[in-house]
Amino acid sequence: MDNATYRAAFGAVMPLFRNFTVTVDDVFEDEADNKVAMWVRSTADTPLGPYQNEYVMMFNFTPDGSKIVRVREFVDSASSGKFFARLAEMAEAEGNPWNGAAAVWKASPSGIGKSSKENL
């Protein structure tokens, strides 16, 4: 899934997540290479019930450390794929395809674990 498709699909479903909470469990810093990696968990309430997932987020910074130039995010794609496929089925059953996002999640649920946001 490319970045534009990911943004459109994720942006369409975010309103369904209430009380979205992110918890950072661990941070790994590499000052010499201007990199930071974080192990992160999230929870939320959704129409399907509780949502939870784990992520690894990796950030690359400019040489002076003042700006992020690359972000890579890896999610538990098995968990996400199942959850978003169920959410897409619910939306379609209710006649609400989230502006086409439901079809994207249903067609490529594992793609959500492969997003990379480049050159922010």
C-alpha cells in the first residue's frame, strides 16, 4: 500500500476509534547515526469493541537532530489485518464504505503493516 492510499484509508477510519491511547514501552537511541526506535502499544474503543496493537517506529533525523526526515512504522500485521477486515465488513454491511477505505482494508489487510512515511 503506498503512502497516499494509506493516508486516505487510515484517515477515513480514525473517527471510529475513541479514547485512542499510545504508550511507549521502550526507546532505543543511536546518537551517532541520528536514529531513534520505539516499541509502542496502542489501545482504543471501537464499534467492534476494544482495539489494541503493538508497533515499532523508527525515526531518522537530520545531522543536527532538528528534524525528522524518515519515519518507518511496523505493526502487528496479523492482528491489524483481522481487525480492519472485520471493521470493513461492518462498514459495508451498514452501507458505509468510508469513502472507499473499506475496500482498501479488505483487499489488502496485511498492507497496513508495511507503511513507510518517507521525507516528512
